[in-house]
Amino acid sequence: MTPETAGAGAAGPGPAAPLAAGGLTVPQAVAAASGPPVAEALVARSRVPAARIGGAAEGDGGPVRFVVLGDSFSEGVGDRVGGAWRGWAALLAEGLAAEGRGSAFLNLATSGALSGDVADEQAPRALAFRPHLASVVVGVNDTLRRTFDIGLLAHRLDRVCADLDALGAVLLTACLPDPGRMLGLPPPLARPLARRQRSVNAVVHALSERYGAVHLHLADPTWTEDRALWSADRLHPGERGHRAVAAGFHRLLADRGLAHGAPPSTEPVEPPPTRAEALLWLATAGTGWVLRRSRDLLPQLLLLAAAELRHWADGTGTAPLDARAEDALAAALAATMGR
């Protein structure tokens, strides 16, 4: 395997052609974002066109090329080995190729990346790599910004997916839990973040359906409430969680003839961080993360929380705010997906 690391990207390709009508409707996308019962949490539905399987897995006879786009989830934060982040993508890459073929692995994901960073900086390098497999998992950081715009996020992700799909790459996608739930925020603060993440997940489901992506549903409570899967910050998987994600993707890929090596073990090798180490992380890096996000998001989040409380006080509950979020999602999908 040939690991590579991210660097500066060139100017990206132009916008993809508009999508034809078809695929998921808005209600289907919203329902899909709620997810299947997760006895199947790591093995959610996916559809990869049969004609694509042979081309991506066996196509040119060279190494299986796997590129990773996204944020800290895909960078590997939470799974530190030898002083560096490893993560689910590196674990998965080791089991993609049959013995004797080899693989080439390029991880462009960076901590804090937004959908705009993926579209403008990571995607051009990913396209130049001409991958057989391409993971695109991003959006949580967008929900933590005061500039959150579901329409713009949908347009960016569609452009990235369309360009990779046009190269013949099989896409890997995942929907993720909302950070408010993971951090245990009080309901008036958590609900606005939950609405945003549900919208992101609905877009991801719609695009996954459109492009036949291999998709993992990681937003189910069975996944989010298993504390053993998460690192000290409660926002990133620990080693066990990264291994679970890698194993889930490997199983889906193997079922479709796209993974020929041994599946990654689900059992951790590194000792879990001690309580003292976890507290130290939270007091140093964790505090820095909260402060950076607070400067950007907190003032608006407090306004959103005030709106929540105001609606509860006048007896309307969350219905008007839910409807507003659903209208924005419907407009985003209509503009991006041609529906």
C-alpha cells in the first residue's frame, strides 16, 4: 500500500451538469435520514450498479486506488497510532486488494473541513488520483457554523459526487449523528443542531441513491449510545469505533466484489486512553475546539435556542421550526436534484 497525505489543491473542475429527475423524493430522503433499525447499523442499504463493480475493482489491473475526502472523521481523529491519526479509512484500505495486486491510498481529509473545502480543495486532487473507490463524508462541521446553508451544501456535494462518478469511481458515503446529541446539550441547544444534521443526512441519502453509493448509516442510537465506540471527546470514534466503521464498509464492498483482502479486525489493539489521559485531552485540545466553535456558532445558537423556548412558551412547540427546516431541505433537493 502506498499512503499519501493531503496538500494544497489546484483549481477544481466546473459545476457538474444538472441531475435528471428521479431517485429519492424529499419525504423518502427525510425518512432515509432517520435510518433503518440498526441491528444493521453498520451494514445499511446501498446500490452499486453491477456494471460498475468490475470496472472499479478489476478495471486497469493496477493497484486499487482509494481516495478519502472529508473532515476529522475520515482523517482518523480518535484512533492514534505511533503519534499519528490512523482511522477507519486506513484500516479499510489494507483489506481492499487481492494478494499480489496492491493498493494505493490517498487520504485528503482534514480536521475542520467544510463542504466547501472538500469541493474546492480536496476534490481536484481526488480527481487527479483517478480513484476506483472514493469516500465522501462531510457536513458535521457545516452544521456548527453560523453560515450553515443546506442548499449550498447540497450543491457542493452533488458536484463532488457527480465528478467522481463520471470518472467511474464507486462512492462511499455515511450519515452521521448530530453533535448536540453526542455532546449531551440541553434540548433548546440540541434541537437546532439536530435539525441541521437531519437535513445533511437527507441530502447524503438522496445523493447516495442517485449515484449508487455504498452507504453506512451511522446516525442510529444503537451506534451513538454505545460509549465503547467513542473517544473522550464524544464527537469522534475511538479505535473500536473506527474499526467498526472499517469493518462495515468492508462487508458492503466485499458483498459487491469490491474488497478482496482480509476484513479489518473489530477488536482494538491499542490500550484505551486512561481517564487521566481523556481528561487531559478535554482540558487542552478539547477546550480549544469548544472555544473555536463558540466564537463562530455560539451567538447564533443562543438565538436559535431562544426561538425554541419562545415557541414552547406560546404553545406552538417545535412544529414551526421543524416545518421551516423541512422547507429549506425541500428547496435544496429540488434545486440540486431536479425534483
